[in-house]
Amino acid sequence: MKLIIVESPTKARTISKFLGKGFHIESSFGHVRDLPKSQLGVDPENNFQPKYIVPLKAKKNLNVLKKQAAKADEIILATDEDREGEAIAWHLLSALGIEDKPGDKIHRIVFHEITERAIKEALKNPRDIDMNLVNAQQARRILDRLVGYKLSPFLWKKVARGLSAGRVQSVAVRLITEREAEIDAFKKDEYWTVEGMFAKEIHPPAGGFKGELYKIAGKTLEKFGIKNENEAKKIPANLAGASAKVVSAEKSSQLKHSAAPFTTSTLQQTAFQRLRFSAKQTMVLAQRLYEQGFITYMRTDSLNLSQDSLVNASAWIKENLGEKYLLPAPRTFKTKSKSAQEAHEAIRPTEASRTPESLRASVDPRELKLYELIWRRFLASQLPDASLENTKVDINVNDHIFRASGSRLLFDGFIKIYPMKFSENILPELKEGDELKINSITPVQHFTEPPPRYNEASLVKALEKFGIGRPSTYAPTISTIQDRGYIEKDNERRLRPTETGKIVNGILVEHFPEIVDIGFTAKMEGELDEIAEGKATWQPVIKEFYDPFAKHLEEKYESVASQKVEEKTDEICPNCGKPMVIKRGRFGRFIACSGFPDCKTTKRIPEPSLNIKCPTCVVSPERKDDPGEVVRRRSKKGRYFFGCSKWPKCDFISWTLPGSAEDIKAKEKAAAKALKAAEAGEILTNLEEKEKARLNESVGQALPKEFRPNGSSGRAAEQPSEEV
């Protein structure tokens, strides 16, 4: 029997469809070894030797894998093709105790897509585990652990409990905080433009067409040249009764180029803009699509496309859109990222002929939306450019030149399948010397605008531009800085720093500038890439960073004064009348009276509604007429979970948001575990109650006393935080 081990049950099920009875596919359910949470787990005095353990949650499944490995004639490690996947394969070797098996009994295979063709091709071309990739992942993990577990206690002592710093997350917070400072410092300036509405005398369109004043007496106006209302109003007054004549009319052609297929970064950006998906949500959905065999691997910065995919795209285009939409030859794209692995591919559908409509009945609606975006973008990359005709008309009104611009779509090209926001502005046919009717000349007030806040899309773009992190880290970084309370979203989903974020960023910028320095962090990413390529050794890279960092940290414990973190609120203390502020405690943020210790009034921060009815309430005879809503809360270990706003009357509790892709995946995972246990002859009863009891025990201690399950002490050991 040949044992194939992958990361997830979904991936295992998909692969099992393509292989015969001689194969048995198992899932590792992610990592089987990791650094311990209760201690540093790295020995700087012993060449940064890591201490790996098997997490409690992985032990049961690892025992199942060991039994299967003992029976297997051959073991094939088929984890993902990136550094994380390579590390999981390496950890499996050790955790299963199979490092000493003969080389012809242990194989590593990789593939970009989960299709029958790709799996069988990979099985024909096994390889050894790539220790360069493993060491790059290990170096990142150890660096992040050293920074997180060493710097976080410093922040606890100097600022507040529960804070954390990280090698990548702190740079992201700095970008957002500095942008906010630019916005706060911005002073808007008033400026004016003058617009004219013109029409041909015969059959003018309603309102005519618009031209903007851009030249007076032969001198081009500067962009902000008209400074105030008085200046602006003089112009229409001076032009009263004047006539208008076309002095030039030019037409030009323009090609609008199709975009390249998606990388991880551009997929996250576009899904945020078009589908309103967060970076994290996009990656969860993309992971599911990949594991079901519908798209290629979703963590990539390569723009490569396989020859087969290009041939299939051309065939679909010819059959469904016609010859005029065929390119003379397939279009290829040059990867911009220096660190991209060219053997990888861009994100694309595994079959061009698999239309979104054909998947409608078999995938989650959000998965379908993301798949359609990927499918359309890939096919659009192999369609001709769109062709536009642009028109530029200059109109003279008493030596004041107004310019009107228009555009018309001549050939839709890639827009046929990948719609874009495009508004045609068709001007009437005009030629030099045409007399025009002036419908109006109007001054328009404007103000200069500050730089916009980052949103998730623009932050991902900035992280990629500056070389901060890699495709696998963008989404976790954005989630982490929000979960830690450093960054929050405004009403338009833009990112802004909290007061805590500003204070922590200020401390790091002043006292640990290398941790939040963009150039330094990008340099570290480059060194990790060199480790992955076999050009550098991981221990010296870590030592070069850690030795001066540790010495500097020791000095700062003595020299940096403590700072308070208090965020203002609009609330007044009901007991003493002083302002209420948001503080941080060992269990997170809470509202307290600013008069402490004289006044000890406190309250929980209200959880924002997620607009989802509690699934337990809606089926309860007692509560269905007035159900609670699902709210997000935080466990004692800092992990978010979902509960009911009617707690303790309703005891609904879940790690995943009901109905989300994660929720569906968690249920599939539980079902797979139950099936595996049943096959092993185990009897499982009351699974839901057992899980609920386990979850209650885990999260109850994070709740205020009145919200804790009976018997929960509310005490927990606090652990440092690190990059996720």
C-alpha cells in the first residue's frame, strides 16, 4: 500500500478520486510539530536550535498517521509546494519516525494544481525534501518567535499587558500610522475650475457637452491656478455674450491592455475592490477552491502560465467567442517579483472550459464569486486589447480656451469577458471652425485632498511594493494587526491606527527603529529568499540580527519610561461623572473610569453586531421570537470566537462564524474525523456536547465573571505574542 499524506481532508478527498486501490490518502490537518507556546522554544546559546513539540491537538491524528505509515510499503509526502508545505513534509518525517527508512520508500511530490493529470505527473517525478525551503521557513519562524517573545514582554512592562510586536506586523502598523499622521497634518487648499456647457446649434443633446477652461490668452492655467471664488466668478462675467468656436478637433486611437492573471497579491486586492472580500476571506475561499481541484495553487507571485493552460484557453475562446477574439499567439507575462519561483504558476482555473455556471450547484456562493473572478481574469489575459477612439476638442470663447474630451469603444476585446468600469463620453462630430452654442459657463469650487487611508487592498499593494512579507503573509499580517487592537476599520473599511497602535508604533520607531524600518525588513526578506535558494545558511542570518537586537533590548529595559495607554470615549462615568476611557488588561480592552483608583467603575466594550441571528436561538421555542445575534469575543489566549449576545441565556459558542467558508470547512473536518474514528472502530457519542464543553472551558476564562460558565476560575497564564 502506498500512503499519501496531504494537509487537509478536502485535498485528500479530491486526490483520492484520481488514484486506484493501491493508494491510501491521509491528512495531517496542517502542522504536526511547532515551537511550544509556553516558552521561547529557541536556544540562542546553542546556534538557535529550535525545540519542536507535537501540539496536543495534533497528537491523536499523528497516532493514526503512525499506524498507517507502519503498514505502508511507500510513503509519499504531498504537502503544498511552498516553504510552509515543505516544512510540514519535513516535520512529518521526524514526527512519524521515518527518517531512517530507505530512500526508495519515502518520496516528496509537488504539484501546482489538484487534477488527475498533475497528480499522476507528480507521482512519476518524485524528489527529495528541499532542505533549503525548509530552512527558509524555519528561519522565518525562529526570527518571528525571537522578536515576538522578546519584545512583547517589554511592551507589557512599559505600556500595557496584552500588547505584542512582530517583524512584519509592526512595519504594517507603521505604514498605517504614518499615513494617518500625514492626513492629520494635511491642510486643505481651496481652488476653482471653470466649466462650460456647449452644444451644436442643430439638435443639441440634453445639456450639451462639457469643456473645462485650461488656457487664457495663450497661457496654460496651472492645476490650482484659480485660488478663490472672486477670481473664478470674474471669468463667466467677462465672457457674457461671447461666441464659441471650435479651434481644433483631434481624434486618436488608444489600446486598453488586459491585465495579467492573478498572483496572491493582485487577487487579494481585486477581490477586496470588486467583491468586498477581506484578504483573509479571499485566501480561505481560494484555499478551498484549490483543494477541490478548481484553481491552481493560490500562494504565488509568479505570472507564468503552463502551455496546456494557454492551449485550453485559446480553444475555449475560439469556440465561445469566435475567431476575432483569438490572439495570433498566446500572451505571456513577465514576473516582476525578484523572489518569484518561475516553476510556479499564476492563479488560474485548472480547466478553462469549467465555467462558473457549471460550478453553481457544487460550491459555496462566495467561492463561486471568487472562482468567477479568477476564471474571467485568466481568460481575459488571453483576449485582445480593447480599442478606443479618443476625441479632443478645443473651443475658443473670447481668447479663453475650453477643452472637451470624449471617448468611444471601438472593439471590446478582453472587456467582453472581464467587465471594467468604463463610461463612454461620445462628443458630437465637430470640426475646426464650427460655431457652438454656449449653454452655461460655471465656476466650480474644489479643495485639495489628503492622501487616502490604506484599505486592505492598498496595504497589500504597499507591502508587496516595499518587499515586506511574502504572498503567504499578507492576509495573516492584516488580520493580526486588527486582532491585536492596533488597527481598526472606519465606516468605509479603511484602516486607521488606534491610540494603542500609535503609542506602540511611537515606542518602536524611537527605540527599536530596525524592527519597523521598511528597508531593514525588506533586506531580511531578501536574506530569507537567499536561504530558500541555497545561497545563505540560516543560523548566521539569524545571529546577525539577534545579537545586536538582544543587547539593545536589554539596554532599553533600563532607559525607557513607562507610558499609559488610554483611549478616549464619549461616555461619562455613571458613578462619579468623570470621563470613561478604554484601557487594556490581561484579558484585553475594557472601559473604565478615568478617576481610578478613586472610582473603580468598569464595563465591557460592546461587541459590534455581525447582523447574523444566533443559530441556536432561532430554533429554540423559548427564544425564536426574540433571538440573540452572533457577536465576536476573545478567549483567554487571545483567539477570537463567536457567541450569542443573549449569553448566558443562550450558550451558543463557535470558533467559526456561522455560515462562513471557515465554518463549512470546520464541519467537514469534524465529519472527516468522525468518519476516521468510526472506521477505526471507535464509538463517538454526543460530539456536539463534547466540543461545546471543550470550547466553554477554553473561552470561559476570558469572559467577565458574570459571563463565565459555572466553575471557571478566570485565571490563565499570559504568553507572549508573535507573528501569525
